[in-house]
Amino acid sequence: MPIWSEVLTEVQKAGTQHGPKAFDVVRRKYISRLHSHTGRNVILYATKFTQGGGPPPGLSPQVVSINNEDTQALMEVVYGLKGPNLDLILHSPGGSLEAAEGFVEYLRSKFDHIRVIVPQMAMSAGTMVACSADEIVLGKHSCLGPIDPQVMLQTDLGLRMVPAQAILEQFARAQRECKDPTKLASWLPMLKQYGPDLLVQCEHASTLSVELVRGWLQTCMFRDDTEAQQKAKRISAWLGDHSLFKTHGRHITRKALREQGMNVVNLEDDQKLQDEVLSIFHATTHTFNGTGAFKIVENQLGRAFVGLAQLVVPQNAPSPQPGPSTPTK
């Protein structure tokens, strides 16, 4: 298996022949090889979020998240695919509950059996998408995350993403403590930041995330299980429990997921599968590092929908490689 540095060397060598397309050539080679190994359709859905630095300058954090534009991206890459089976290689920080629901419903309308392969991280709404799979493939280094929703809250310190359940817990604590009039002055600055519908939004979002995952687990992963309803209810509640995980960014390992009864397969069980998946992931991270790409949705046919941002080059610095091509038509 080529390691990260070896894939980088391969991209650099390909640059002498293919120029700025080298990133695409190498990445697509490995996606095609994965398809040849499994005989299954392959869609890569990856965003630039583990390299640090946040979203590209001038763009909102939503561009690297699961959002409504992903429906268009999926339509682009599903076109022309044949067969009922799909391997979805997923690397995502999460995103919109509503967009994740559309993401899942669209793929489920197109494929009978979906295997979600997580080369490193699928968090929050990414975890929700993974829970819609028939099986999830994780390496020793891979993880999912809690599904408790986050809300954007305007505070005196600016906009913040805050766990919905933390807001509900804080309000319940305020109700208890404000029975003591001497504590009211301490709570007022915090409570004034709550809008008239914030608590209801938090309650509904928390309920929706758990309900969606429960339904997908029951009808997909556990559809042939006589205890599907009970398993789906227990696992979805577990994944959505903010008080249990303490932080929204908590890494949930395959061991913990398997202990809950989820259908999790070890990536290392198929050495060839591991080689191709990690090579795709390495090539993808090199694309993010060396171009203006911040989101790549791509299939084994080379059809792609790529989010690109203009790179800002410091004075006297060497010019970066241009990004991948615009969506294939």
C-alpha cells in the first residue's frame, strides 16, 4: 500500500506528464482500482476539514459541510452508474440535518445495498449518513461521532456553534438556580441571548436527529433483524446523548460501535480493499493541500463535482498547482 508520502511522490511524478491534472489522474486511478477490486459502484464524498485552517477565505463553514448543494453533486456522479451496489467513501465533519436527510433518501432511492467506508472521520451528520448504510467499514484509525445537533447562536462574543442539548440543560439549570433570587443577576446576561423560539428549535432538532437515525438503522442496517426496532431505538438514543459523550467532537471507535450492535466491518480484513481506500484518501488530501479544492464528489467513471476556491499566493512564493477540473458533463 502506498503511504501518504509515496502517493505525494506519485502525484509529483505525474505532474511532469499531466501538469495540473496530476492530482485528478492519481486520485481517479485509485478510485477505478477500488471499483475493479469490488465490482461495486464507488462514490467519493470528501471535504477539506482535517487539514486545519477552516473553510477557504471568504466562504462560510457550510461549504465544507453536508449541505443542499450536495443533491446536485450526487445527481452528477450517480448518472451513468449501473448496478444495485454502492461503496460510499465518506470523509465529512457533518452539516445540515435536512441536507443529510436528502442525501440519504436520494442514494437509497438509487441503490439497494450501500456500504459506507470511512477512511478517517465521518462526524455529526456524516455519522447519520453512515447509519443509513447496510454496513460500515472502519479502520483502526477511523471514527464516527455523536449525532446531537448544533445550533448557531449569536452571543456577546460573536456567532458560536452550540450543542442544542447543552442549551436545554443550561436553561433547566437556570430555572432551578433562579429560584434563589440572589443568583438571578448572574443568569440574566446568559438568558437574554435566548430567542423566543430557541428552546423549541433545540428540542425539535434533537428529536429529529435521533428519529432519522432510528428509522435508517431499522430499515437499512437491521432490516433482516427480528430485533430491528429495539436495536435501532437504543443505538440512535445512545448516539444522540450529549450528556454521555460530553462533547460533540468525541471520537467513537469501531469497538464501541460494534459493542452497541452495529454492523461494522474492519477495513483491514480485506488488505486489497484497505490499500485502495487509503490510497484514494491520501490522493484526496493531497488534492486539498495542493489545489483550491475544498469538496470532492466523484465516481469511478471520473465524473466529478468539485468545490473550488481561489488560492491566495504570498508574494515571492511558488505558484500552486491549479485545482481539479470543473464538473464533468
